[in-house]
Amino acid sequence: MKTLLIVDDESSIRWIIKVAFEQENIRIVEASNGEEGVSVALQLSPDLIIMDYKLPGINGWEATSKIKEKLPNSIVIGHTGYANEENKKQGFSSGCTEILHKPVDLEEWENVISKYLA
Amino acid sequence: MISFAFNLAMVLSGFILFLLLHFSLVIIKQFNKFSVFDESIEDNPTLAFKQKLSMFLISLLPIFILDVMIRLISSTNILPLNVYPFQGLLSLAYLFSIFTLINFIFFESALTKKIMYIFAIFAVPLGFFWIKTNVLDGFFPIINNYYLVFLLKAIWIVIGVFSLIIIYNKTKKITDHEIILAYFKSTLKFLLYFLLSNIIALGTTTMLMDYYFVFSSALSFGSLFFVFVMLTTDSNEEEYFDKPYKIIKQKIVSRMMISITILIVISLELVNYATIYIIQTELRNTKSHFFVSIINEINKEFDQTYDELYASFSSYFNKYNASDQLYYIGITLFNDMRNIKDLEKVVILSKESTPLLEVTKEEVNFNYTTPENIAIYKPYTDGASKDGYRFSFNQPYNLIEITKIIKDKNNNVAYYVIGFYKSIGLFSKINQHVFNPEGEILVLNNKYEKLYSTETSESLKSELHKGSFFEVYGKNELTRLNLLVRQPEKFAFSGIQKAQYNSFFFTIVAIIVFLIIAFAYMKTIEAPIKKLQKGAKAVGEGDLSYEIIIKEKNEFYELATAFNKMVSDLKKMQQDQLKQEQILSVSRMGVALNHEINNPVATITMGAQLSNKILKNIEKDANEKTKSQLVTLEKTNEQIINESKRISKILKDIQEITNPIIEDYVDGTKMVKVKFD
């Protein structure tokens, strides 16, 4: 049983991903902000973390680096509304494995999730 | 004591000069450090304004230094008594070097070398003047301690030589001669104005008797003219826009020169006054100084040869031939011949004792009977002792005759006329402005007994007997007579006093004139400064539409222009900033849109995609009717997905437009530049 953590303040996005990818062998857990995301990640050590950049409180990249501190092997997929390179660079340097640009459609999610949770 | 103080002051002034040079170099170094002369800051209006303001303030500095120097010089009573013409040349040379120095300070940025070079140029003639006046002409006329004089001169010369060597070594390295030549020429132009004005002024000042006063007054009046020239020679307007920075420097220099000139004029007047004061003091201390020169003048005339005298007489007696003239003159000598017993003849001898004319007793008697001769002849002394001199006054010809009475081998008495003296000349001597006409010239014999006197006034006699007078003795080598010049103290310096009053008057007039000029000048400064102040205040309170208007094309015009440029630049900057703020808020909106809309769009897209996926699963088991409905639903979902993607693309485009702004926005710093493709 694999664990997927979605950290996003948009409940609709969390819901869609949950509906689309929740299967027998994938458990999906949610967090609505950065701090919560970090604490859940540290508790459950998820196999894959989907991390939004813009979050209330600490942003996604900060949360990522906090998670990476404790769980260096965890895989974090970032997604951001900012299209610039600088933001992407920051995301990678905080520990994101991949960064997707919003809006991300279902196919992209399928590709990424199947890639890391196969 | 004055001479000593003078010497000391001369040496000290040398040191002061070098100190000033040193300090000016230090100041110049500071200029370079703070880039006051950096022209590249022209595009920064605030800095340019500061630069111009500080330049204006700095330009006042040499005036203060000069002022201090003048005060110092005035207080030390510096006066080279016998070097008036050199004094003038020296002043010009100094003036020239000062002008050049100022020119260089304010026109060049790499200064040190050039200043040294130009200083060397002027150190050579100055050094020449110093040597000429100090060593050859004897700079110190009245001094007792010659060792001290030589020591001081030696110190001065050694300093001069050393500085020349140092300067020479430094100037060897300078290569940029063209600039130096240019500024040499520009300075020469100023000097030319100065000299021209002096020539004009010379004509107006001849009422002052002494040529030194004429010269120095000419300098004063010339300076006035110079001020006028400086005020009216404005550079043309085109240059204002081509090289505004250079022009403002020129403006400052010229304004500074005017101020310096005013100070020079005032100081010259002060020096004049001090000169007279010192002459008077010296005279009071040495008493005989001027009287000796008068005695020398008289003695010179007594030394005239017969030939010279006869030559001058022939203009009076041109109707006679040479021997007739001698005869005629001889006759007048012997009106009292009859009073002398045993007189055989009168011999008139030349200086070399060659007999020029012999008059026998018979001839004298014959000629003497002319009644008009008796009328015109008036003996000044009743008689003369044997072996003594006799002085008589020949009234129609204004001659004083000096006759020696001698005896020949046969014990015959003869009159040897040994000299004539033109009394007009004598009286004119005591009419000099340095000597009151009330004075008296006495001719004394070996025993200092009075033989002849020019004394005419009874009142003077009483004055003389009060004992309060100056008198000087001098011996005439030809006649071996003593000359005594005496003058009541009361009148002795009336000429000098007159000159002093004149000078005092001119000083007062000059000061008043320059006070008026200074006041007017101050007013011209005050008004624009107030305008600038008002402008600065208004701008400080945030009124960026304020504009300072100065019509006169001077450095304040430049300051105002710079100020206005600064303000308009500020205004432009503010407007730019406003514009940028607007762009920034648009970009912020873009960012917000991007984020806020992206999420729901993503949800919609994903939702549609998910529902299509689910629909496809249902489709497998559905009947035909349901299938066609599901296909319709799927198509509807496709439409939703396409439309959502379109929205995403639009958002992406907006983000690309605002991309550079977002970069900075993300960093948390304020945006500075905006780039649109």
C-alpha cells in the first residue's frame, strides 16, 4: 500500500486527485496548508507528495525543504502558478523532484503518479 | 627697525607663498577625491547641482586667502623705499601668476603638474626681479646691520634657488604643453586689459606728484577699468549649451577675479597710505635724508664749468660775441672795486685756471661809469675778507656770483670768479614738494660763517631761532664751500602731508566707490540666492512644478538651470515611478489571476477529464440509447476541457507579459524595470 500526500489549499483539486487516483493499493491523504503538510508527511512518510507552491502560511517550497530535511528520500512533485524560471529554480533547490506548471491536467497527473508510485 | 621688520616680512612672505601653494595643492587633491570637477556626473542632476554649488563656494576661498594676506601685509608695513618701479613690475608679475594659478585651478582637473609648471614660468622673471631689486639695486636703503641684510638676502636666494630646482625637476615630466599655452594666452589677455586700463588711468592721476603714487593710483584706476572689462566680457550664449560646465567655471573665475581686483585696489590704497606714513617716519628718524639729496643737487649746479655757464648765458646775451659777454659779465663784478685798494686788474679764470678775461682798473673805471649799471647792481655782501669768498647777487640775470679774492706774487689783489649760480634753480630746489619754500639755503665758508643765504622771510628767521628745524651740511669740492640747508620742522613735511591728504582722500573715495560696487555686487548675489532658497524650500515641500527664473546669464543662471533640471528630472522620475507602480499593480493582478483562476480551471479541466474517464467505463456496459447520451456528455466534457485550456493559455500569455516584474515581485523587492516585447 502506497501513500500519496496532497498538500493544496484548494479543496477542489484535492478532491479531484483523490477521486481520480484513490485505488486499492494507493492511500491518499490530504493537507490544506504547509505546516499541516509537513506534520502529516513526517508522521506517515508518504511515498509521493504533491505540493502546491502557494499555500497559506509557509509556502510549498519551504514546506518541501522541511520535509526533505527529515525525509531526504521522499519524492515531492511541486506545482506552481508562477511561470518564471526563478521560482522553478527555488522549487528544485528546496528538494522537488519535478515541478509542474498550472493548470495541470489529469493526464499529466496520471503520468507523474504512475511514474513514482508504480 | 622698520627695515628689519620689512626684511623679515619679505622672507616670511616667501614662506607664506610656498605654504599657500602647498595648501592649494592639498585642496586640489581633495577636489579630485570628491570629484568636484568630474564632468561625468552631469547626467545626475542632484550631484551636478551639488557640484556646482560646491564649486561656487570653493571659488570664494582664494579671495579669503588673499584678504588675509593683504591684512597681513598691511599690518607689517612692508615698503621697499627705492624700488617703486620694480614694485609695480613685481605687482604685475605677481598678479599675472595669481591669475594664471586661478585659471589653472578652475579650468583643469589634472592640476598639480600644470600649476608647478606655470609657477616655474613665473618664478624665473620673479626671481630675476628679486635679485635685481634685492642685490643690484639695494633693496634696503636705510639699514645699519648689513650682516643681517646679507643673511636675509642669502636665505631668500637659497630658498628661491631650491624651489626653482624642485620646480624644474617636476616640470621636466610634463608633456601637455598645448593646454599650458592656451591658459598662458588667456592670462595674457587679462593682463593686457590690465595694462591698457593702466595707460588710460595714468592720464587721470597726474595731479599726484610722485610717480610712484601715479603708478599705484594708475593701478587702482586701472583695476576699476579691469573690473568693468571683466563684468562686460560675457561668453556667448551658444557655449552655454555646448559646454555649460566649462562656462560656469569661467564665470566663477571671472567673478572671483573681480572680487580679487577690488581687494587689490583697496589694498593698494592702503599701501599708498602706509607708504607715506613710513616715509614720514623714516624722515623723522633720520632727518637729513631728503636734505642731503637737495644739497647734492645744489652742489651739482655749483660744479658747472664756465663753458657750460657761458653757453647758457649766450641765450641771454646773444647780441654780443663771446668776449663781449665775458666783458659784460666781468664789469658787473667790480662795482665795488674802488673800495679795494691796490687793485690792478680782475682776471676771470676758467676751471683750469686759464685766464679768460682780464679787466684793468682803467677799463673798469671807464665802464663802471655807466649809471644804469649802478642801478641794476646790488651787492649782497658788503665786502669780503682777503683770501675769502665773495658772494653777490646779479639781479637782472638772477645770478649768484662766487668770487675768490686772492693776491698774486706781487701782492696784487685780483678777483677770480669761480662760479655762477642760477638762483632760479636754487629756489626751485627748495620748492620741491618734499621741501617747503619757506626753507633756507645757506652758503658757509670754511669756518662755517654765513656768506650767503636765500633767507628772505623775517618770520622764518624767528622760526629758525626757535631751534626747531632740520639742517644739513654739505661740502662743494670745487668751491670748497659749505652748503647748509635748513627747514623749520613745522614746514618740513608739508609736501608729504599734502600727498598724504591726497592719498587719504583717494583712499576714502576708493573705499566708498568699492563699497558701492560691493553693495551692488552683493545685491546681485542676494536676489538669486533668495530665489534659489525659495525654490529649494518649495521643492522640499513637494512642489515639483516649481521653476526658478533667473534672467541674468551668470553662474546663478547656471545654478538655477541645474536646479530646474534636477526638479524636472525628479518630476519625471516620480511620474515614471507612478507609471511603474501602475504596471506593477497590473502585474500583481496578473499574478493573482494566474493563481486564483488556474486552480479552479485546473479543477474544471481535471473534473471534466475524470468524468470522461468514468463515462467511458459506464459506456462499456450501457445500451445503445444510454451510449449515445454518454457520447454527448463526453463531447460536452471535451468542450469544457478545450475551453479551460484556452483560459489557461490566456493566463499564460498574461504571465509572460508580466514575467520580468513577477521575478522581482517574487523576490520581495520592488520592481525597477519593466520590459515589454
